[in-house]
Amino acid sequence: MKQTYTISVFSEDIVGLLNRVTIIFTRRHINIENIITSETEVKGIYRYTIVVTAEKDRVEKVVKLIEKQVEVMKAFYHSDDEIISREIALYKISSEAINQNEEFQKIINAYNAKIISISYDYVVVEKSGSEDKIKRLFNDLEKFDILEFSRSGRVVVTKPMRTLSSYLKELEQNSKITTKKNNKHGKN
Amino acid sequence: MKHDKYNKEVTGAEALILALIDCGAHDVFGYPGGAIMPIYDALYGYSDQLKHYLVRHEQGAIHAAQGYSRVSERPGVVFATSGPGATNLITGIADAQIDSNPIICITGQVASHLLGTDSFQETDVIGISMPVTKWNIQVTTADEIAPAIAKAFFIATSGRPGPVLVDITKDAQFGKTIYKFEKCTSIRSYVPYPEIDKKSIEAAAELINGAKRPYILCGHGVLLAEAQKQIIEFAEKGNIPVASTLLGLSAFPAQHPLYVGFLGMHGNYGPNILTNECDVLIAIGMRFDDRVTGKVETYAKQAKVVHIEIDRAEINKIIHADVPVLGDAKEALSLLTPLIKSGANEKERKAWLKRFEDCHQVELEKVINKAVNPTSPSVKMSEVIDKLHKLSEGKAVIVTDVGQHQMIATRYYHFYDTNNNVTSGGLGTMGFGLPAAIGAKVSRPDKQVVLVVGDGGYQMTMQELGTIMDYGIAVKILMLNNNYLGMVRQWQQLFFEKRYSFTELKNPDFVAIAKAYGIKGQKVTERKDLNSALKEMLDSKDAYFLEVVVETEENVFPMVPTGASVSEIILE
């Protein structure tokens, strides 16, 4: 059964690594619904947050392939109930359409959204929250002539408690297991 | 003097050559061009320490490097220029990736200020090679070169080996750097040798000790981990039959009583059908390729599967592992064998081995005897290989191209020595054979290297006869010529109503071509001349070309048709 999964990839800061990760999805015809990258709490380690809808089995395999990339430290996947996530969205709306419309203000209040910019031609509304709320607000604002709409992609923290730095420590130890197990070509 | 080179100012190009030497490289296969000229210039002064083989096409360089790495401990090293030089490597890189060959490709690149400007011979080789390399990097300063090479060697050769590519801009090659070399032995984000979970070893031992019909599948990972001795000890202790994958051939000696044969679409009868009768399947260093499994839904469903594999992404990829053992095959087997009870289920295991013997008798009668002692007027591919096996006493390095001759060679040549099988397995690259044989002979000049090749694949990289001539590489070329793209023709016969669409070849005078390159040769059309011709080929101190005209419409059997179960193997 297809389901939404959030894949978190922790990697070195390397030019082109994101491409190495995304082609793994492309080759398997899995569409990336959204993707964001940012530096993590550990300096120099970057995080890609990737949202896909696919079968668990396929996601699991993709995550293994991502983790196989030399400069990827760790990759995880989580279903929606294992994460806390937010998106931010901006809605640019024609000033004319909302001119003296009380309903507009009500909607903004009801969604806990904010007007962050007002100009002669348009206002910009900001909403952060779940994807669902952002979508519903979009539907409700549609009648006011949305000139432009943009979403951030999913920002995520996971519920499981183990910290990234503890994973990194373990990884660093494991990465050093090399000398005693030299294979056919590794002896030179 | 060795120490003189350190802490001295050199060009980036010279730093590259020094770093290659410090990484243990002895030989390079390559082809010069504009963007790699500074490197070739630096190489000129080190040709006594780093021997360069000028191939006739970059694809030849990469396949030669593959052949080179297969038969010895050394990884292959390749030089190519930017643009077309680099793109000509891609097929071989893809082949090396899928068949886990440690190859270090060095490509020249346009100067860094020209990157992304569509300048002459500029191509995004990093982007192009990304899906088919284990790792790649573009280097734009001289200082980065030596560390990149150290890292490239470490990544290519460790864990599950694979090809890497280092793209070096021309300004980095010309730039100055103080040469230092530090060997790369670990990378913090990379775990080439996972720590083996002892519980998985215990669980595997428990399953195996309880098994009445255990069955070992030996893959390429056994060769890569150098676990040949360990797999014999393991199999002998448990009295367990061993079959080999295509790339695993020569890991387990074919003359060993526990060796039962070759797996896959054109593999042996017993090894295929008995996969669906074993109770514990022990897969070692292999990845359950679709040519091995046939229809996955009906593959070994009755069996518990123990999968010993170093690449985590291979575990549960195709076949569910009841007991996955993540780690190096040699280490895993060293831990596992002491826990194996010798004499467990002795009677049942004897009967189980007998099943393989019975199947072998069936295959002998229905396929093998007819194939090696045919009564047909025309020569059969299988009898040629059978004679080659006997004359070379199973000890030659056999390099094959791709197609019918490849399956025939791997079916009828029995490998008595290890690291003697060189073939393009996963990618099935026609044109692989001739350059791979060159690389194998350069790597192991002490061995008899025989290329078995078809008339189709040979013509894809035939220009490498020039490399053989140039360096006097004593490769023995055995062409099985049926004037067809035989494997495709076989499928057209069996599955496309004999509509032989573009599979018949109008061929040149191959002996004359070899002769033009100064290579001795002859053409054999009759059975009576076969033995002496093969003998002459094997006895030749120099390269030799032997063309054997074989039956035009011979099919390779047994065969597991695509989409069929391994137990539905067709014998004739």
C-alpha cells in the first residue's frame, strides 16, 4: 500500500551529492513530492528532507541505496505518525478582491495565518502548519483570486529520541573497521 | 630516490602520477587528448614506474582495466581526456559498477574557468558518471589531487568494490603544489566492512545444522573477499553442495566433489531445479540476479534463506533473507564454520548430494554428451570449449565476451584455479572480451589467457588488436564464429517465430585482419583439425588468433526462459 514517507538524509556538504541521492528515486520512478536541504545541529552535516508517496518496501530499499552513497552518513524513513512536521506557505492575493471583505479577515484569523505584506495591488498571507491546513486555506482563499502561491516543503523533527550526534559517533567507530578485514583489492 | 619526491613543489599533473605510484599502481590503460595532456607529459618522466598502455579506444582502456582487476589483487587504472574521451568510458564504468570491479578512472577536464560554458571537449562527466560510479569527484586545484587519488583508491577497493572517477581540470594539472601523500584508510561517512552481528552467525549455524538439504550458492563476493579457502572448509564441514553464479565461477574449484555446477538461465540442470527443493539456501556474496532466480515468486519458496553479503542494499532486495549476515564473506565464514556440526543429518545430506548426481546424469545424457561429442557434420561450440578445457587442464584464465559463446564457455570450461573467470555478467557488454583479455594478460603475464569470443562482440572492440600488436601481449583469441548474433537469434527462433531480424552477419576475413596486426592465426572449419589448432594456439608464445567456424543455428541449452521458474528449466 502506498503511503506518505518522510526520508531524512544526513550527509557531508559535497557538491553534487544531492544529485546522487535524487537519481536513486528517478531510476525507480518514484516521484519526490518535496525536498528541502539545510544544515543540521551538527556543524558541517547537512540534512535533506524528502517526501514521497510509495510502498514501504520500496522506500526501505531506496533508503538503503541512499545510505550506500559514500558521503551519506545516515538515512532514515518515517511514516507520518512518527514525525512532527510543518510547512510554511505564502499566498499572494489581489487587493482588489479582498477590498473591504470581512470574510477574508475571518478566514485569516480562523487559520491563525498572518498578513505579512500589504501593497497597493496585493497582500501576502503567511501560514505555517500541516500540509492539510495549508491546502484548506488555499481552497478557502481561492475565491479571492490567488495571484501566487508557494509552499516550503516539509520541515521535520522525528519522534524517536536518539540524537544525530550519537549516530555519528557510532558511524565514526564503524568506519574505522578496515585494517583487519582487507579484501582482495584492499591490501595495497 | 623514493623520499626525494615528498615536500617538493610539483605540478598537479606530476602529483597525480606520484600519488598513483604511492597507491601501488603499476599499470595504466589510457588514451591522451587535449585536456589530459599535462598528465601525459608528467607520465613521460615516470614510465619506468608506471607503465602506460595506449589502447585504441577509451572503451578498450576501461575493459582492459576490468580484466586487469579481475585476475589479480590490483585495481585497474584508466586515463582518458575530457568530453568524448570521458564519455567513451561510460559503458565500461557501468559494467564495472554492476560487476563490482575496482577501477580508478582519471579524466582530464577543461580549465575550471571554462566549466559550464560548452567549451571545446567539455562534458559534465561528473553528472554523466554519477549513476554508474561508486564515487566521483571533480578536482579544480593541484592541492586536491593527491588526497583525491588516495580516497579514490580506498573507496574503489574497499567493501564492495566499484569504479570511481576523478575528473581533473587542466588548470589543476598545470597548477603547483607541494607533494605530500597520506594513504586514505577510513572515511567517517563510509562503513566498508560492517561489524558482523554474532547473533546472525549463531542463527545461521542453527538453521544450517538442522538442515537436511542445505545448499550453498557461491557468488563473486567469495572471490572479492578472498574467501576461497573458507568456503571450502565450510562446505566440507557440513557436507553441503556448492553451486556458482556466473561471476562466482572459479571461486570454488570445479573438480571438488561438493561442486555441483553453474546457476542461472543457461546453468546446469540440478543446480537450478534443486534450488526449489533445498531446505536451507545459503547465498554467499551474491545478489540474486534475475538470470539466477528466474521467476522470483516461485524461487526457493520452500527454503529458509541465509544471505551472507557485504552490501546492505542487497539484503532483502530480491529474495527475503530469513537470516541476513551483513559483512565480509571471509570473516563471516570464519565465524560460521566452527559452529557447523560435522556429520549433521548425515544420511539425508548424502541422499541430497545424490539428487545432484542424478540430475547431473540426466544433463549428461540429454545435453552434455551430445554437446561435447556431437555427430553433426558442423563443429559445435561446446566441443571446442570441452577440448580447450582438456588441453589447458582447466587452468587457463578464460575471458569471454557476451552471448552464446559466453554461456557455452562458462558451461563447458571447468575452472580448477581461482580468479580465472573474466566475463561481463550484470551489464552483458558485447565488446568487453578482447580488451578485458588484454588487461588480464598484463595483470597476470604468468597465466595462459584465452579469450573466447563471438563474431559479433569481437567486432565491437576489434581495434584493440592494435594494442596487442603494440605491446606484444600474448592473448590467445578463440573465436567461435557462427555468422550470427547467436543469442539474439536463438531467442528469435524460440520466442519470435524464427523471424531473424538483423542477426545474420556478413563477416570479414578475420584471419587476414589478425595478420594485418602481426598476429598469427588460422581458421578451422572441420572437427578433425580442431585439436591440433587449439594446441598450436595454446603453445604459441605470442598472441594467436584461432577462428572456429561453428554450427550456424546451435542453441544453448538448458535454458530457463524469461519469466519461468528455475524448476521449469528446458533441457532440449
